[in-house]
Amino acid sequence: MSTESKTAVTVIRCALLIIAATSSVSSQQPGATSAAPGASEFPVIMRQNITAGKTQVGTRVQAELVIATMSNGTVVPRGAILTGEVTQSVAKSKSEPSRLSIRIDSAQWKGGSAPLKVYLTAWYYPEVAMPGQDISYQPPDANGKRTWNGQGAYPDPGNPASQEKFPGRDGGKDSDNGTLAPAYRISKHRTLLKHIESERNSDGIITLSSSLQNIKINQLTTYVLANGDLVPIN
């Protein structure tokens, strides 16, 4: 190889090294683009009914977290109260769809709190029917004691030993946080609400819309709040 060729190769190699070093430093600078982290989801039960077009923008809302969730390194426990407000509320018209947006700003629980910025999504967790509990009792045994479906002592409201088994003994309260315990269980997989579409703008705001009905949020369904796009769970 001639002297000129060797010099040219050396120059090219140096240039490539400089470009590589510059790219490496640039990628570590504040503001450099990177892949967005996965969206966090918060399954909740709303503490009030909300209807698009009827519930006014600015209305403060609260929801109760039904599954402990990690947020920015902090575990938000089950039963935490999430607080936010209605940011858009439009009733359906002949030409325009119903629109609703709810933003949650904070979570509070006994001994802790955390800032949030999540929105109501078009996802929810369906109820799962639970097999009925048979509390019928069998005829008294040889000692005159009743049994609960042949399995242990029959729940007697006057017997402290069976208070936990007696339906309605605590008025339906959850012993962990004093709130109403759900009378059902939710599915392991979330699904989309029927006839409701969702869109997220560049600011991350999620808005629900429906061309068939006014969007209504009730206090019985387990809705999903999130800070980004959610994908179906297989």
C-alpha cells in the first residue's frame, strides 16, 4: 500500500473514532431521546358516579385502588385514595360524540402519599361470578352441635369464634381499611369498555369518546387509570 493510501486510511479511522465518541457523549446528555418506559396502570373503583355532560369540568373526584401498584419506585398500597378532577365532560349530540377525561393527581394512604399523573382509560376489569357459599347446616351431630355444610361449626352471630364466618357480621366492611369490601372478584385480565374509544394526545392526556351513548362511570366497576398506552393482555 502506498504512503498516500496509508495516510487516507488513517484519516478515515480517526474521523470514525471522533464521530463515535461524539455520539456516545451526546446520548448521555440531558434531554437525549430514549425509549419511553412501560405504562403504569391503577385498577380503581370510583367513589362517585360521573356522567359526561352532566358532571362539570373541574369536579373533584376520588377513587380507591383495588390492587397495590408500583409508581416511580413507591408501592401505592391497596385501599389508597386517589384524587383528581374531571378535565373534559361533553354530552353526546346529534353531530358530536360524548367525551370524558379524568386526571388523577395524587394518592394518599395511611402513613404515606405520592404524586401521580394518570388518566381514566377505556379499560376495565370485568366481574367474575363466584360460586355461591353454602351455609346450610346438617342435622345436629351426636353431641347436639350443628355443622356448616358438614364442615366445622355453623356460623353463629352470637358466637365470637365464628364472627369471621358469619355473613354480614361486620356490615360488609373490609377489616384492612374500613371501606366497603367488594361483593365480587375481578377477572385476572382487563378488557375494553364497549362502544367507547380512547385517544391520547402529545401531552399524554387520555380522552374517552362514544358516538353511541353518554359515557357514564359508576361506583361498581373496576376501571383502569394509566399514564400511557395499554395493550391487550394475553
